[in-house]
Amino acid sequence: MSNIIEIIDWWGRKVVFTEKKWQQKCEDHPELKSRTFLRNIKRTIEEPQQVWEDKSDKTCKRCYYRKYSIDTYVKVIIWIKDDPCRVVSAFETNLVKEINYLDLKRLL
């Protein structure tokens, strides 16, 4: 199986976005088909502006954010418990929803 993205994140961990996962996620997030958006996913993994614990799994997932446009962010959800770490999902969003949960920690 091939990887759409294979990169080192800001913590120095290898992160992959598999072609299989990418194909699954393209159905719900058509922005993933854009080469520009894929470049921004890489940049978000390498140089996030915010990193949060994930609401559904604080110990195994992290949410990486980077401003994408005036009104939107790239959000990349990463499973951090494997080596290499894996992209669970990535998409464009207009808010950092984790800010609303008092039990979640901002890590960056």
C-alpha cells in the first residue's frame, strides 16, 4: 500500500496518510483531492499553529491546526500510538472546536 503523505511532524515523529485512508476520506471531504490542500496538510503536520487533544480519544489522537484562509483552518487528526503515526482524517474547518471543551488540553 502506498502513502499519499509521508512526513516528519513537529515532534519528530514519522506520520503517514495512506492512499486507502485518503480514498475513504475524499468521499466526505472533496478538498482532499486538491494538490494545494494536500501541501497544506503537510505544512500543518510539520508546522502546526495549534495542537489539541482529541475529544474522542485524548491519549491516542491529536488534532493539528493551521490557518488556511481568512476564515478557515486545515485540521489534521493523527493517531499517535503507532509507528509511524497515521492520519485519521484531514479537512477544512472554520473553527477550532476543541477550544470549547474545558477537559481538553492545548499542547501547542
